[in-house]
Amino acid sequence: MLTRSLANYRSAVTIQRSWPHLARARTGTKHYFPSVSSTPHLHLRAMSVNIALPNLQNWAELRLNALLNATTEETFNEAFDGFLSKDVKITFNGGELSRNEYKKQLQQQTVNEAGAQVQFGGVVGVNTALEAGAVGLFYTATIVQNSLVLGTPSESQVNSSMNLFIKVDKSLSSPHLPPGVHGDFDGRRVFMLNQVSVSAAVEGN
């Protein structure tokens, strides 16, 4: 029994490392990923894998985690494009923003970032089929910077609520999958985003 449990644990760790976008996010839990890509690489050896798509609530949590934890320009751009449609309509703190304006707003929060700790206070879905629906979520993100203040990494905290409308982006084409990998291409993107957000430096840093 112990041998089987250890094997199952190692298998779960392998899946988490190879396919972090397939890991199940849970409401009220904290996630810390020093660097997360929205398009993880598949490391496969003589095996067949069926890729199962997460539901919309988990999809929103995982894509947002990838975006907030991006520590390089490349991973940020990858996560941003994996989250928002090119035709997205955005309302941020009561004002309309273009996609590029919103991107710059997020980059100001994550510039010089070493990592982020994200805690979801709640995630709900309305009329959510697997391919389309509305998702509302609240999260707190503590962003750790590379810069030091009195020898300690500086931190900022973001509290935000977000309402999303997600559907399949038909302008995207399915990539070629490696041999032995089967499943649906996840072309879901956010087409409407309404966010209220405040941020402040963490006291003591």
C-alpha cells in the first residue's frame, strides 16, 4: 500500500510539473509559482496522454495564476495572450481600457517580479458550459519584487474582483500535438472583463 501511495504521489508531481495548466485549482487555497508558463512544454516518453480541459472556473484561476506569476517579458506575453482574446472588451475600475492599455497596467504591477502568492477568496460560474460562460472571482495577490528594501524583498498586495465572459476564440487554430498526445485544443479566451482592483505596499517592507 505504501509503495502504491508513493507511486501515485510521484505520478501526481510529474503531472503538476509537466502540465501545470491541468492542475486543479481549489477555492480558498494559496498558489505559489515562481515562474509559470501558460503554454507548458510536454515531456513524454513512450506513453499516450489524453488532455482533459478544466472547467471554466478552474480555467480562470489557472490562467490568472500564470499571468500574475510571470517573471519575464516572454512568459508574461505568453500568459496574457493565453488569457485574453484580441477582441476583448475591458472595464477597469469603472473606465474602459484597450487591450494594450490593460496590458501596461498589469505590467506595472508585475515589473521586476520574483514571484507572487495568490489566494482566491471565491470563484463562481453562471451558465457555464465547458466552452462558454460567465465567471466571477475575488483574489488577493502578494507580489514579491526582486528589489530589496533594508535587505528584504519589497512586496505589494493587490485585492481585486473580476467578472469574466469566456468563450472559444474561433480565430485561433489548433497546434500540432506530439505523437501519443490526444485531446481538445483549449482555444477559450476572455472576451469581456470587468475588474475592480486596489494595490498597496505591504507594511514592514
